[in-house]
Amino acid sequence: MYPIAHAWLIQRLVPDATPAHFLGCVWPDMLYDSPLTHPQSHRSGRLLAERARVVVDADTAAMVRAFVAGALSHGSEPRGFDRYSDEEYGGQPAVARGFAFQHGLALADETADACGVERALGWWKAHNIVEMACERPLYAADPALGERLVAACADAALHTTAAGFLSGVFDVPAEALAAPMRRFASVVALRPASHAALAEVYALQVQLRHPGATPDVAALADLIARAEREIAPEMEEYLDTCARLVGEMLRAEMG
């Protein structure tokens, strides 16, 4: 899922969520210039929780625990939000993957063409389109979600604490993990008031990941709008189901 949806989820699960919760809930996607891989950031939830339990300083421990709860809510192992978006949802066969892939399949070729990438990448890119289709409605309903993410992504002291903790977990320099935290707000849409705003930032992401790609912003905006219409009848049930399942996981993993 994309950042506003992750912020929506952590706020629903933790009504008194702190900036550390909000930073944690988007941290797994802070991979631009990060030394970590997608599997490391999305499938290390139990390791993070284990390490958080042994932090000694009380103030640091509270912040780290909140950050880890946010990260767990995002990831795919154990079963966070991205598990149901990317890997499995609704009892469908494993080959169908999660909610965003299920709905993205019909858009795959058009999305590849709109991104200016080879069609073999189309299904992955189309699942991004479906994920972005949740962003504008959630932001319109509660713009404060974007502001809380903006604040968390600008909190240098929080970055220092989180990066220091993660450095010990993954054995990489803390600065290499803090830098993507500082950069994140410039490569995502944290105030997605329109389809065009989402499409412009997604075009940037495509260019960063695929040098030489030539994304068509107008075509991407049209695809996001179309996906938003198509998932509208199912979106509330999907989000409610994810909130219930991720909430159960967090209680089991974090206590």
C-alpha cells in the first residue's frame, strides 16, 4: 500500500499513535538509496520486535517499540498490510496474489505502456496503480494523515533514534538508514489531493527505478482514477478486513 493508507491503518489500530508509529508505518518503503532490500524491510518484523524488547533506556525503548509496531503494521511477514495487498487476499489461489494484484491484472499492459517500461513489468506497476487508488479517498476523508506523515518524516531526532536502532539490527551504518528517511517525503505524495498529484510522483518513482523510462503522467492519472472507480465497491470491506487481521497480528507480536 501507499503512505496515506499505511497512516490510516496505524491510526485506526493505535488511536494515540505517535510520530514514531507514523514513521514506522512507512519505513519499509524507504528504500530509495537504502542499503536494505525489500525482503529485509518487509519480512523482518519478528526480528525487529525481538530487538525492541531488549532496548534498555526507557525513553528510547518506548520510541523504538512504537516505531516497530508501525513497521509490523506495514510489512508482509508477519502478516501486515502489504501481505494482503501483495501476497494473498480473500481466499484466492496463491497465483492470484493480493488485493492490489488481483485488481491490477486487467490494467497490466496499459500501465506498462503508461510507465514507458516493458510489459513484463506491467502487473507489478498496475498493482501500484490500485494501491494509489486508495490514497485520494483516504486523504480527502482525513487530511491530517498526510500532515502526521510529513511531521514524522521531518523529525530529525526521531530519525536518529530509529536509524540507530535499525543499524544494530541490520549491521549497516546508521546514516545510511537515516538518509532515506529524510528523502522519503520528496519521492512520495503525502498530500494526494488529486489523481494528477499521485501520477506526477509515481512518474518520478518510475524514472528513479527504471532509468530511461518515459512515463506519461496524464495516462497514469487516468489509470489511477479508473482503478479508484473500480475498487470503490470493495474498498471499505478490504480496508476493514486488513485492519482486523493486522490488529490481531500486532496484539500477538507486540503484546
